[in-house]
Amino acid sequence: MSERELRCVICDGDMMFEVPPCPDDHDDCPELVCTRCGAAEVVAPIVVHLWGKQPAAQVPHQRRAA
């Protein structure tokens, strides 16, 4: 099990976190558990999709009757 030192919000301090046994056989499991209190932490990349502003469709001018 690999260990990392992270800030635990439950213990309110820097604690050692370890990767729990993973039944999914991940190479790098994103779950970590505090070795002191057992609080779970998920460390995974955040993917953000940005959509650009589309130009407004031009509506043709409506003709008026005389």
C-alpha cells in the first residue's frame, strides 16, 4: 500500500493516508483513507468542459404590409 501525507478535515491536521485494498485492481486507485480516523478522500483529476459562446443567429427583418 502506498502512503501520502494529506490534510485530513476530520483530524484537522496533516495525516498519513493510504490506499485501501481495491477489488477493481486499479493501477492507481483514486481512493485514500486516513490512517488515524479512517476518513475517505478521493483524489482524481477534475475534467472541465468549456463551451464557447455561439454567435446569435441572425433573424431576417420582417416586412410590413403597406
